[in-house]
Amino acid sequence: MITWWCKRMNFSLLVRIIPGVLTVIVVLILFYMGVVNIRGVEGGAYGMLAFFLIIFAITSFIIAKKALKQVKYDL
């Protein structure tokens, strides 16, 4: 949602990809915590959370890269 809002406000590409980059950083930390520190079933839960968050990060990057179409409505 933050990426979509930044796109609607016509911010630069660098500002639009910040939410995706932050999400990737969180994913890496969660995955590391799950594999190295926690291990086992609980670590697997962290891995699944990281997997779904990386999907949202990729979606955020796609939204940030798409060109915004300006639609005019004649009233």
C-alpha cells in the first residue's frame, strides 16, 4: 500500500522502492533467525513468514516500476 501511495504521489523511483527494500531486509533477518537461532518447527514458521513477505516485496517492486497511467475523465 505504501508503494502504491508513493506511486500515486509521483515520487521518484528511489522513494517508491524503499518499502520493497525494507521488506527484503526484514525477510533476510527473519530467515536468518529461523534457520540459525531458532531451528526446528518454530524456525520453519519464520521461514514461511519470510517466504510470504518476499512475495509482497516482489509485488512492491513491480508496482513501483510500472508507469502510472494518467486517465482523464470528461464531465
